[in-house]
Amino acid sequence: MDSVVLLNAKLYDYIINGVGMEQLPKNEHFWEELSYFIDNWHTKLTGANFLHVFMYVSVVANDINGPAEALRNFPP
């Protein structure tokens, strides 16, 4: 859970307080934590509600991971 909390804090400072934010390295632990949270949602949500939340989270995760990966591979 530390990766998610840290990322949220950095994003909050960047968006709300205008604090600069360096490019973060790829963090596999973040994606493991995201999987953990999705597994926990599965026990609380069922049926169509779970499916809608899961699809939304999947799209957001893909929107985050795709451009981040492209930026890391972009030559300086």
C-alpha cells in the first residue's frame, strides 16, 4: 500500500500545491498493490457493479502505464 499512498501524495502536491514532481521509475510493486486492491474489491462488489469498476480501473491503469512506458523508452 505504500506505493499507492506515496504516489497519491506526490500527485496531490503536484496538482494542488504546484510542487514539482520528478519522473518516477517504473514500480512493479505499484501494479502488485493495484492487483491486491482489485482482489479486495471482488469480495465487496459483485455482478455488474464489479464489472464496471474493474473495466474503469483497467482503462485508467492502461492510460497510466502506456504513456509512462513510452516516456521511459524515449531517447533523450
